Amino acid sequence: MDTGRGTTDDPGAKLKLLEQELARSRSDLDASQKVSARLTEENETLRTHADRRQWEAGFRLATDTTPGLIWFGGADGSVEFLNTQWCAYTGLTMQEGLGWNWINVVHPEDLPGLVEHWGEIIKSARPDEHEARMRRSDGAYRWFLLRCAPLLDESGAVIRWYGTNTDIEERKRVEQALSASENLSRGQVEALKSTLDALAMEPAADKLVEHVLRIISEQFGAHSISVWRLDPGSGMIGIEMAFEDGRVVTSADPRFAGMDKWLPMEERWPWPEVFRTSKPSLIEDIRAVPAFALRDRLLPMGIITVLLVPMFVAGRLEGAIGIRFVEKKVFGAEEMDLAQALANQVMLMIQFARLSTQTRETAVIAERNRIARDIHDTLAQGLTGVIVQLEAAEDANLRGLSREAGEHLDRARRLARESLNEARRSVHALRPQVLDDSNLSGALAELFTKMTEGTSLKMEFAVLGAPRSLPPNSEENLFRIGQEILTNALRHAQAKLFTAKLIFLPGEVCLDLHDDGRGFDPSSKNDGYGLLGIRERVERIGGQLVVQSSPAKGTAVRITLPSQEA
């Protein structure tokens, strides 16, 4: 008994018991705290889920009352929600579009690129966008801009993807129209410039007609072309030649054997319409119209559409060309204008060829060179400005600047129309229209402004002294010289600044032109057609020409004329 009581009263044993009780209490407290923390966490999770469900319910309500196409999906990219507008546009129910079923409304041509890009977006976990066509409920496709952005947790992991689909059909149409217009304008410029280059460089006159007919065939994608001449005295039209199988064949070719080569114009449709209106006429399907000359020959060749374009010289209707196609074709106003300008060039080349075959005397050669210079001046110079504007439009379009691209195209279109007008005037050998409407000072100011507008070349023009009228021939030649030199600066000089001064002194008139471009060696024999033409012009009007230039030092030109009032 005493021993047992001594054990119970042992201070060490009591301390040990207390420690054991304390340990049990601590263990129970830890367990209680863990349970409490777990309950708190579960409660927070439930509350978060409830908040999220409540937020998502509000989000769905908001998106269903928004006019755009809105969706959200899981971290893996599969769609979990589509708003009412998305379903209304596609004609699918939400259930039909969930997961990856939304790909069924994407245009087959756009789907591979979109799926690949979407996979890259999911991996990057960054906002991005893509353009693709989506099928409407009626089966039509429209362009959309698909934008998406991720919702991230605190660790940066994607919780959900949110996105919108915005209709950009109108923007795409504008971009495509700009691109088509740019391509058409560039094709027109290249076609016209090619005919002018041939005129300046081709030594064989009989090859000029073939060259222009080939250009027409390539530009319009034609199968072949016929050339008809009008005899005003008899009222008959006759086939003069054709461009078939890539070459010119005359009416004497065996392929025309047995055919009436001269026909009464007033009795043979469709020629009366062409010669009566003096405008192009389109036969969309020769199989569906009354029989006409050559139809029996054209049908076995597979010809379906024929565009008839009159040809003029000095304002006189001289004939027409028939541009043939093996498929149905329609043409816009600009294409008709181009066809008319090129048809006139055909007629002009025919005239050149006739002059060349008649005589090789100096007078005829000089006349041909004069006409060549006049045509070169009326089109080749003006087309430089068109090319510059088209290149600027192309650059702006590549940078996504649709408005700026449109402005450059508008300028190119305006310059091209003016060049076409000059092409029509070239067959008359008339003064530039701008000289008829203004004096030399105003004409040069307008010319320099139009040619440099929208380019990187800065232009400065000044008139010094008291302006006075000059003889028409002097004004025209000074105008053409200014045009030629500015054209060279735009094409070759890589200049940043072009300055021009028209100086009226008591005894003379000076035209000073300067650019800060790369320059050239004036002593070189190969100075180009432009400088040779300038020398000839200055000599023709009794003036003096001084050219100062050296590589990398720019070019300065001064033309001095003795003072002669008109």
C-alpha cells in the first residue's frame, strides 16, 4: 500500500502523465484545425463555384442580348457555350455546335489553316485572331474575324477561352475590289507601255502591228483577233488581216480562200451598229445571234464571244477589230476604254507600216520619228506616274492600309484615264490638252504636281519674271522637255527633290530643271532616247541646251530660248 501510494505521488510520473495528456490535446486540436480548414476550403470552393455559376449565368444572358457572335470553351479549346446569335447565324442548335462540331460551319478551304492556328493559340495561352469564312443558315459563306482570349488562374494556367466572331464581309469585298482594280490598272499600264516601247525600239515597221495585236490578245486572254478596214467611198468593209496561232496572217492567206473579203457594211450585222455609234459592241454568244460574216468560220474554232472595237485616225472611223474568245465574256468600262485605246494604236501602227513600205526617204523617217515622239510624250511619260501610284498602292495594301491604298489607286486611275485621253489625241498630233486650257506656267505646274503626287519625290516649282505667251511650238516643246526630265527623275534618278524654274528675262526664256539623284555621265554615247529627243526638241525651236551631271551628284538641265512672243 505504501509502495503504491509512493508511485502515484512520484512527481516524475505525474509530469509524464501531464505530457501525455497535453500531447493528446494537441493531437485533437490539430485534427480539429485540419477538419476546420478542410471545411473552410470546401465551403470556399462551393461558394466560388456558386459565384462562377452565377457569373456564367449572367454572362450567358448578356451574350444572348448582344448582336455579335460570342462563345466560350474549356482550356483544351473545345466549345462549351454558343450565344443565340451564333446559333441563329449558323442554323445550328447549341448542342449541335458544342465541342469541336463548330468546325462544320467553316469553309473547307479555310478549315485546315484555322485548325492549325487554333492549336498554336491554345499552346501559347495568348490572345489571338484569325480570318475565315463561316457558313450561314442559308448555305452562303461570309468572312469573319475570329478573336479569342484566355482566362487565367493565379498560376497562369488557362481556365477558359472566350471569343467573338465579327462579320468582315464588306471589308473583304473592299480589299478584293482594291486588289482587282490594282491588277487591272497595272495590266492596262503594262499593255499601253509595251506598245509604246515597241514603237520606239522596233526597227521593222511591219512588226509593229503584230506586236500590238499580240499585246491585245495577251491582255484580254483572247483566242484570236481580226482587223477590218472601211472603204468610205464604197461603203464596204474588208478583212485586212488576222492574228491567229500567235502570228499575223493577211487576207491573202489560204485560210481565207473562198470567203467574201469585202462586204457591204450596211447589210452585214453587226458592223452597222459599230460604225453608226462609233462605240465598241459586244456579241456575248455568236451562237445565239443572226448569221454574220465569218461566223461559219468562227464556230468550228470554238469562238463564243466577240468584242468589236472601232479604230480611228485623226477623228475618222477607219475600221474595226474583232477580239475573239472561246468562252463567254463581259467587260467593264475601264476594259472597254483600254480596248479602244489599243485599237487606235493598231490603226496607227498600220499607218506606220504603210509609210515605211512606201518610201525610205529621210522625210518619211523624220515624220515617223515625230509621231513616235508625240505618242511617247502623250502616254509613256504619264504612265510613269501611274506606275508609281500603283507601286505605292501595293505597298499600302501589304501593310493593311486599305484607305491609303484606295487613295493611291484613285490617283492611278485618274492618271490612267488622262493617259487614255492623250492616246486618243495622239492620232491627231495635237498639243497637250493642258496647254489648250492654260498657259505654259500653269501647264507645267499641273504636270509636275500630278506626276509627283503621292510619291516620295518632293517637287518645287517657281515662275520668275513677268510671264508672257510663247509661240505654240515653243510652249509644247518646253512642256514635253519638262515632262521627259521629270519622268527620268522618277524612273531612274532615285531622287528626293526635284526643282523647276521657268524664268522670263527681257531677251530670253529659261527652263531650269534639277534633281538630287544619282546622276550620270553626259559624255556617254548611250544617253538614252530621252536625252536625244530633248536635244532634237531644243534644236527645233532654236534654243540652247546645257546638261550638267555626274554620278551621285544629281542632274541639272537648262534650256534657253531667244525671246519670241506669240
